[in-house]
Amino acid sequence: MLRRTGILMGRNRWLQIGGLIAIWWASEALVHAIGLPVPGGVVGMAFLLILLGSGQVRIAWFRRGSTGLLDHMLLFFVPATMALLDHPELFSLTGLKVLAVIFFGTLIVMVGTALVVEACFRWSVRHAR
């Protein structure tokens, strides 16, 4: 029975997308039931990562569905893009300030991450001797 389910999951894109939505929905319900201050999508991704890492779920079971969702990801951002039309102030000095904060914030996170990774690498090399 599990073998047939695995074969079916590996071939049907819509079933894979349904599985991803089911994981997201279940994690949303769990977050609301427990009252976690974390988005359900994050909990669902962590749960799926645990399932994939433990071998309970194979990557092939979700590859086609996730690829299909990624192919159409631009459609998910259309509402956010249309919201810009409701806020013309974002196309003025205020928008430039917001853009600068986003740019420099991203740069600070990237540099900080690189420094931490470099420090951890040097620490591990030093302690490996």
C-alpha cells in the first residue's frame, strides 16, 4: 500500500501540491492550537525538513509539485505589487529611504553571516589539530 502511494505521489503534480498544502494547513492549525508566535509556514517547512532528513518522505514525492509552485511564484507576488499602486509615497523620498533600509539591512545580515561562518570555520580548524 505504501509503495503504491509513493509511486502515485512521485508521478502526480497535483497530489504533491495537495500534500504540501496539507502540511502547511496542519502546521497552521498546530500553531493556532498551541499559540506559538511563529508562522505556520515556518513550522511546516521545519516539519517537512525533518521528514525528508529522516527518510520518512522521499524528495521525489514533492519535486514536481514544488517545481510547479516555484515556476508560478511571480503570481503570488502580484497582490504585493498591486499594493504599491495604493501607496504612491513609496515612489518618493520615503520609498528611497525604505529601499536604503532594505538594502543596508540585507548587506549587514550577509556580512554578519559571513563573519560568523568564517569564525566558526577557523574555530573548527583550530580545534581539529
